[in-house]
Amino acid sequence: MNVLDHPLFTARLRLEPVTPEMADAARVGPNAFAHVIGADAPEDWCAASLGLVARSISHIGNASAPTRAIAIHRQEGVVIGDVRFEPSSRSQSEFEIGYGIAKSRRRQGYAVEAVNGVIDWLFEDAGAETVLAGCDARNIASVCTLRRLGFWLDSNPGQTFWWVLAPDLRPPRRA
């Protein structure tokens, strides 16, 4: 598996992989994190996600590997959300993703854009053959986002829907 060691770019976003320095700053608090990442970090996003960012480094052998990318608006220099990605426990070619977008940035296409950027990297460079995502059955916004990304409903045990995506299932990209 390749490690994400560089930013990914989409039309509006820069997706920065979490480094050990960022994770340490996240443990200190929002101001330290914003300073290290070089972008403003909204309070609502920090309240929901800084603790997760602090735990976003896995250790593969002797190396540290990110399991999350921070989505920064390229023109505004503001964190708009994050995307989690990590190999599933079943296979190194199967990844799980998750995402969170700041409340003030929702319903503007940022989740689809950020997740598509990470999924592109997973399929093209990280050796992914499938990508999985889980969401609460009542989370209509996430269900719509996953459908837009081309995920197919795989199973629904209880309140969780599990979705799967393979390269041949992805819809054509709009220009």
C-alpha cells in the first residue's frame, strides 16, 4: 500500500494528509492546529473533528501513515471538512472511508468533491480494489452523497447502511 505523503487537489480544495505534527497540534487545540495547517479552522468543525484528527496516524512498520486528509478551501484558506480512509480489517486492497463537512459548508458539493479526490488516489495509487462506507440509515444527506459518488448499497444490518464502490461502478465524471 502506498502512503499518502502529498496534498491532493480538486477544483476548490486542497486535501492535506494528517501528519504527526498536525495530530499533535490537534491534541493541543484549535489555535495550535490552525497554525500548523496554515488555515482557519471553524469552531463547529473543530468541535466535531479535532479529536479524530489527533488519532489519525497509524503506524506501518517504522513509518507513520495518515488515515485522514483535511479539506481546505484553496481560495479562502479555511478548513471545510475532512475525509477518513484506512484499509479495512479484511483486506489491504479494501478501504473504508468516512467524511465530515463543517455545518456552514454543507449542501455545496464539498463532500462529493473531497471524497472523490481521496477515492481517485485510493484507486489510482493506493492499490484499492473496493471502497466501503457506512452511514446511519436516517442520514439522508450521506445516503445522497454516497449515491452521487457511485456507491451501491451492500447491506443494511440494523440502523447502518453499508455501501461499496469499485472502479467499474463509478459514474462518469461531469466536466
